[in-house]
Amino acid sequence: MRASNLFTKTSKTAPADEVAKNAQLLIRAGYVYKEMAGAYAYLPLGLRVIEKIKEIVRQEMNAIHSNELVMTSLQRKEIWEKTGRWDDKVVDIWFKTQLADKTEVGLGWSHEEPIVEMLHQYIHSYKDLPVSLYQFQTKMRNEKRAKSGVMRGREFIMKDMYSFHATKEDLDHYYDQTIEAYKRVYDRLGIGQDTYVTFASGGAFTKFSHEFQTICDAGEDVIYLHRGQNIAVNEEVVDDAVKELGIKREELEKVKTVETGNIFNFGTQKTDEMGLYFTDQDGKQASLWIGSYGIGISRAMGVIVEKMADDRGLVWPANIAPYTVYLARLGVEDNVVQAADKLYDELTAAGVEVYYDDRDERPGTKFADADLLGFPLRVVVSAKTEEQGKFEVKLRTESESALVDRAELESQLKQLANS
Ligand code: ATP
Ligand code: MG
């Protein structure tokens, strides 16, 4: 991508009403546009990050044999009435609207009930099980407070997955597999070491559900951490957990976190509420076992910004950076332009994602933009580097630059690709 071809520009300021660091930086860098509190448009650079996060999640969900689909945002009232969750007193974040003929419909804040409803058409016998389905969907939630930037949207992107099983053992097994898949996701996003599988209040069926809580100063949640035993518990269940897990309360450390994902074991409750049964091996009607598993895709982007950004701007792990290289051309001399064009063309042809700052701007402006945008490696081509037949490289996470030849540049790029 050539900078001259990108419609967004960086800015020194963010909207005055934007208090969250993640949104301030993402807006200034041109990754997102704020439509209103809790509603952000994803611009070309932001969209690339979102798509890379989704692709990591997609690979890990496919690896546990889940099928991707996309449900609708418009939802029927009758389905949610079956479980009592159409009621605003029970679910207080609904956006509801009406069709032209005055039929009431809801905008999806979750797809638990609609997906169970849908499976009436597809699951009849034990032979149809197990089934795991997932989607990336824009969820609509009328959140009371939306002050955490993209970490709490009124419209946000979630990966939600639902699994359906003939037996409790099969669900329990899949639930555990999902925990492992989630750990791989957070590792690949670069926040694995700070993300804890956290005991939280129920599952309909089990005593605890599990949240994936990522340590983050800007977080809205608090967990209690037993570092020695690697156990984390949510605020709401501390007393219960201390009893059940046999840990000492005074050994727990209180830390601020963001819930980046969570998983629930519904047991057979939803089956029974919504009448979704199957015929078991003995020809008898039996209840389905259901699990539900979420990951906040746009929230993950916000958490990564909060945790990794520095005072100069965004810092992306190579896995999800929109581009790997910020190629800054300094000067407009023919030989400089030719050398920079050539490097851009060759790296791009080799599959390296290069953002080429080909604008006629001062070095200071380009370096400030390179820092704000946060791509892993800055490469400078100038009259000076051309004289020496080298390139000047600097990692975003470091302050010193170095002069390297083409072979060294390639080996640095390889390292980044494998990181
Ligand atoms: P929270 O307690 O933060 O409101 P939740 O319990 O409502 O989250 P779920 O309904 O289980 O969350 O949604 C699954 C995942 O979607 C969450 O773990 C979180 O990562 C993400 N998520 C939930 N609400 C939002 C939101 N308003 N904006 C962005 N991401 C969200
Ligand atoms: Mg919520």
C-alpha cells in the first residue's frame, strides 16, 4: 500500500469526548472513525487488524472442527420469549425495532436462542451429533456506559460459537478442547501470558463458567489471582471459589482486567426451555447438551492497543499488524525514488506486507507517522543509505536504528514472520 493511495491521514488530536487511550490512538492513526460513543467504523488499517485477528480465531476454531456460518442480525421475538429473555427486565441491553407491519423484532445482542431454534431443522438423531458452529458477527447492545473505546461497543464484533452434544461427557470434552483452542488464540495475539482462565459465576449447569481475563490497567473488571497455583477467580465468586478450590484468600492478588472471552456450559437447560430434543441410540427422546463460547474480536484489538502502545503511538505484534514494514522514502532524488520503488515492488512480490510512505514530506513527519501507526519494522531509503548501498532499519519496539544490507533486511523480515 502506498501512503499516497490511502485516504486516511494521521492526526495530532482525537475527539474531545474520547477518553479511552485505545480509541484516541486508533482515531489519531486513522484506524477507526468514531460515529458516536460505542460505535466505531473500521477504516482500511483497522480493518486489516480485525481481519487478522479473525483469521487467527478462524484457524483455531476450524482446528476443533467447528463450522463457520453467519446468522442474521434481525431476530424474532417469539424465540427469545421461550427462555424469558425478550423481557427488558431480564436482558437490559436490547435494541428493539419494528417491521413495516408493526411486528416487533430485536437486533442480535447474542445468537444463543436463534441458533438453538435453527437446529430444530437439522438435528434429529444421535447420528447428527456433535455439531459445533461459529460466526463473526456484529452484535448490538445498548450498553449503559461506553467509555472504554473499542473495548466496549454498542455495536461490536464477536466470535460466538455454540456446540451441541448427545452426552454430558461429550460436551465436557469439547469444552476442555475449546479452552485449549482459546489459549492458542491469545498466545497468537500476543496476550497469552497475561490472559487467565478465570472461574466466574455459573454456567446454567456447572457451578462455574469460565472467563478469559486479560490483565490491563484500563480494564473494567477485577480478578483475584493466585500466581503460585495459576488460579484466577472473578470478583463475584471469590468466596465460593476459595471454598471450592481450597485456596487461601490472603494469597490472592487483586488485578484489573478485561474480559476478552468467555465460555458457558448450558447443560440441557436451553434444550428443555426451547424443546430441542434428539432420538438417542435406544430410540428414546433425549435432551441435547449445549455449550456457548465467545471472544470479543474488536475488544481484543482495543486490549492489544492498551497493553502495547507507548507514548509515541501504537505498537502491533507482527501477527496482527496491518503491515509489517513502514518503508519511508526520504527525498525525491531519482536514485532514491528508484531504490525505494524497487524495494517496495520486490518485497511486496515476495509476500511481505509493506506500507510505502512515498509522500513528499519531511523526515520528522514520516518518522512520527511510522511510530504512531505502529508497524513492526521501519525501513528508510534516503540519499545517505543509497550512498552506502544499505537500508536503515529500526524495530518499532526499539529506539536505535541500524544500517543493514539487503540480506540482513530479509533475515530480519523472516524473523518477524516467525515471531
Ligand atoms: P462484559 O461483562 O464485558 O459486558 P459479557 O459478559 O456481556 O461481557 P458475553 O455476552 O459473554 O460478554 O460476550 C462474549 C465476549 O464478547 C466477551 O467475553 C467480550 O470479550 C465481548 N464483549 C461483550 N460485550 C462487549 C462490548 N460491549 N463491546 C465489545 N466486546 C464485548
Ligand atoms: Mg455485557
